[in-house]
Amino acid sequence: MSVIAIASGCASKGPKAPAEYPQAPTDSTVTDTYFDLTVADPFRPLENDTAAATLAWVAAENQVTDAYLNAIPFKNKVRERMGQLVNYKKTGLTWREKDGKYYYYENSGTQNQSVLYVKDCLDGEGRVLLDPNTLSEDGTVALNDVFFSPDMKYMAYTINRNGSDWTEIYVLDLATGKLTEDHIEWAKFTPVAWQGDGFYYSAYPAPEKGKEFSNANETQTVYFHQLGTEQSADRIAYQDLEHPLYFHSAQVDDKETALMLYISGNGAGNGLKIKDLRKSDSQWITMEGSQDESISIFDVEGDTLYIETSWGAPKTRIMTANINAPQRKNWKELVPEQDGVLVGAQRAGENFIFTYEQDAVNRAYLYTPGGELIREIELPGLGSVAFSTNDETPEVYYAFTSFTSPSNHYSYDQATGKSELIHATEVKGFNPDDYVTEQKFFKSADGTEVPMFITYKKGTELNGQNPTLLYGYGGFSVSLNPGFSPMRLVWLENGGVYVSVNLRGGSEYGEEWHKAGTKMQKLNVFNDFIGAAEYLIENKWTSPDKLAIMGGSNGGLLVGAVTNMRPELFAVAIPQVGVMDMMRYHKFTIGWNWASDYGTSDDSAEMAKYLLDYSPIHNIKNDGTPYPAILVTTADHDDRVVPAHSFKYAATLQAANTGDKPKLIRIESNAGHGAGKPLSKSLDEYSDIYSFIFYNLGVEPK
């Protein structure tokens, strides 16, 4: 029996689209010239996110949006049900550290941030090591990662505040449980790489006050911090003033044999330099100077470096190098490129585990140190896997998840090849056996076959009337693999169909698949997404008046672009923290780093025109063409995709003649691009989003 009610209009009495929207600050004189193109930018004042006029507009927009969302009659019930569905114990995969103890993250159910625990043995009782919920009253300080010193006396940890990418580093004395006086600020996109009683990290110059979340970040520098000293005394380990837009990230292997420097920002891959830490006078040696291909060292044994790289292998292969002659010309192949895409490589005792992606689904294999296949590791089903291993013991643990299964943990016996369930996650009020996921393939506009996953409740009829949510990303070599989200359950249990499509621009089929969705081929991504929508409609999964689309960041760009291209295909569109101004994206924070995928308006007249022809802000129709109901989401501390993108897009949308459906923007405070967002804010956001979708599809959830 269906648990949804479908009405001809809205599901029940509720809000209507605003008759008027707040007046955004404008400047009609602002234009930019790109070669032979002159482009107006009347909402340029909204780029100043700290200006009084912008702040007043934000407050007015939130007031309009809140009034609309709060008038949806079932919104509070959706929020309540979501709160019930997320309230289950979430235990992260255990890992073993050099002290022989076991570490893991756990959330009791509704904690804003997961807590780090430690236990002396695998079956022992865990005790709290670090609770990030104590670092702020509202859960807006997120624990990013932890890094243990080689002697296991200290644990460095990185935090982010209010969702910003700016990172702070603290150091915990593991014996006393107290913080040292060491504190690093203005770090960003950095690990902590320990060497002896200090560590390497990457940071930028302190930004201009008031422009911390908008100005471009340049000259990322690697520093070495000696414990017990001030940050001002940190020495520069690597800096490249000639290339201020490069990223630099340091890594040290567990045995402290090598210091590795990864360099990126000017291509689809990365460069790599290395120092032999066993030699006091060691100098940097360039292993790979270009950034055309990916290269990373995942293990060091004596003089041997184990490498995963896309050089000569678009789907990536395993190679070795000698630290004394590590240049690419000296690399040797250990495991050749396979049919699937190599997405993970790690030491497991004496052996290796390599994880591959085949048609967007993970498969894993056990190999000898000499590169010989031992066997495939049989996984519980079609989904995604993450392994926990170490180089000192043959212990192997893994977490497996799918669209209908939360993360379950298994131990794996290398000798027998058998897996044993050691931790099953149970979600109260949710039975995974009631749902099914199918993988379907469809042809895009140019004939390319594209896969997608369709998840739905058993018994769903293909009658063309199922409320359907289509999600995509399509960029930066990001794969959309099967994964579980308790936020999504309120959609599924109310008869909603959830579709995740594996667009070009991702890495589901390797670097060729990625490049086919970049720069002058970016339209392939949008055509793939439109093709998925057309497939769902043609095969009676849904219809245009029951189809919603959603995507975040690069996926927000996707939603904005396809809405302009084919507004009649969709009833609801949710562009989240999207890149909406393709002419100016590279002028903010680290936007310049996306040029390898997008190209920029400064590259050539041809590139500028290509970007202008799909840029969401610049292609909104203003001729009365009906647009879907749109809810734009962004956040005031998003310094990845600055909120100006969404501000200008929403203002342009509201000023245009696009029909009578709502065009709203939801602007979160004390939040960023998404990572580390406290659970309470995520619940508020997604209950708003799903309520908006339900209401504008004419569906009343039960």
C-alpha cells in the first residue's frame, strides 16, 4: 500500500510563492569585458558579503524563505521524523595505531559531532579521547582529523570553525590528556606530518580582516613546527613564490624514511618531490614535475617506494621506485592497469589490498608484495567499502555500505579469505529489506552509455507518478558510489524514488571519463543529467511534474545549468552551495583551483563564450518561461564556493519572469560548504529541503 497522497496542486493548504522579493543592492553600470564579450553584472554589490546592504538583503531573504517554509503544514512532522531516523548509534571503523591500541569515532545518535574513542583491545571498553562537542556550545566546531606522533606521546588534531575551510591545529599530550601550548592558525587543506618532536603543515598568510571568507588565497607554504615553540618561530620547509596558486602538502611515512611534497593546482593531477630523511644533508628530488597525472606514495619499505599513479594508465596502476633514483624514468610496474579504476591501495601486514571501482561499485583484491593476485575479497553486496589495516599485523577490518544498508563492519582473515560480521548498525524504524536498488544504463545525447542507481520501496509501480529525486555531481574526478544517508529515509519511506547518476566529469571509469566532462566538453555532464531525467520519464518511473533535482557545489552548478536548459523537465530544483557565476568563479578564495575542470574566462575568447553560454546566472530566461520551484541553499561561512554565487543567482532569478513558482534562497548562519556541519543544522536544512520538495510535488508525507 502506498503511503503518499497525491493532490492536483499542493498537498494541502500552505504557502504560495511570494508576490514580491526583497530588493537586492544593484549597480547597473558594472560590466566586464572578456575578449570580444561585454557582460553586465548588475548584482556585483552582493559579492561584498560584509556590506550593510548585503547583510540587510540576506536578512530579508531569510525572512521570506522562513515564512514560506514554516507555512508548509507538515514541515514540523518531517523534521520530527528525520530526528527519529537519525537517532541511532553510528560507530566508525576501528583502526589500530602504533601503540597497539584501537581508535574509532562514535555518535550516540543525535550528537552534533562524533566523538573519538580509544580502547586497549578490540573487544575492550572504549573511553573518550576527544569530544569535539565540548569545543563549542552549538556544535559548529568540527574535528577534521587526528595525527599521532611517531612515539605515540602526542596527538595533533585539526578543527574547522563554522564550516570554514580555515584550519587550526592543536596538540594533545596523550599521557596527561591535556593540551600543549602549541596552536597553529590560518592553515588550510592540510594534513599534519610528524617528524620526531615536530610536524609539517600547510598554511596561507593571514587574510585581510573582514575578508577571511572571500579573498583569493595565494602562496600556500609548508612549515615545520617544533613542539613547545610559537607559530611565529616555525621554519619554512617549502615555498614557491613563483607559483602562488599552487597547493603544497607534506607527508611523512610511518617509518620516517621519506618526506614527500605533493604539488597541485595547475592540472588534473599533481607533482611530487621527495627527501630521504635518513640523510642529514638530503635535498629535494623531483619524482614528477608536471601535474598532468595523479601520483601518490602509499607505502615505503626500505628504499622502495610504492606508488599508485595514472601515468600511462587512465584507470591507475601500481608502480615502484627507488628512493635513491625516484624519477619517473626509473619507475617499475608492479600491478598493471585493470578493467576497474584503482581507487585505494594500502599495506595489510605483509600483503597489499587494492580497491577498484567497477561500474561505480567497489571491488577489492588481496595481493602479495611482489604484485601477485592472491584472491578477490568477497564483499557483502554491491556497495562501497573502506578498509582498516596496518603494516605490523595481518589484521584487516572493513566497513561496507550501500543505498539501503548503513555501515556494517567486518573482519577479514587473509589466510582463509573469510569475512566475519563484527558490528551491525541498526536504524530504528527502518527495514532495509523493504527497499531495493537497481543499476540502469541509458544513452546520453552523444550515444555514451551512462550508469545510474535507482533506489525505491518494493512494490513501487511504474505508473509515471512516483515522486522522484535525481541527484548528480559530474566533476573533479569525484565518483558517486552507493552510500547510506538516514536523512534520505523520510523520502524513501514515503514512496519517493531516489536516483544517483554517474555523470561524466567523475572518475567512475577513470581519467578519460573525467576529462570527457571538463572544459569545452562540460556540456556532456549536463546532457548526461538531462538524459537520466528523460530515461526516468520515458520508462514511467516518474513525470516532469513529479521530478525534483538536487546537487551541491559543482552539482549546484549542474542543477542551475540544466534548469536553464530544460526547465520543463523538472518540477523542483535544489542547487546547493553552487558555482553559479562561471565568468568570475576563479577570483574568489580557492576558485582558481577549479580551472583544470572548467577553464576560465581569461583563457581565450572561445573558452569565455563557452562558459558564458552555460553559466547559470547568465542564462536565466526572462520571457515568461515557467521554471520549476527553486530553493537555493548557501551559508555565510562558505569559503569554498563563496555565497556570492548563490546570492547573485537568487537575485537574478527573482528579478526575472520565470513563472509563478517560488524562487527562494536559504542562507545558513555559522555554517560553510558542508563538511563538519553539526547534526542539528543538517536536520534543519534537510527537513526544509524535503518539505519544500514534497510540497511542490503535491505530495503529503505520512
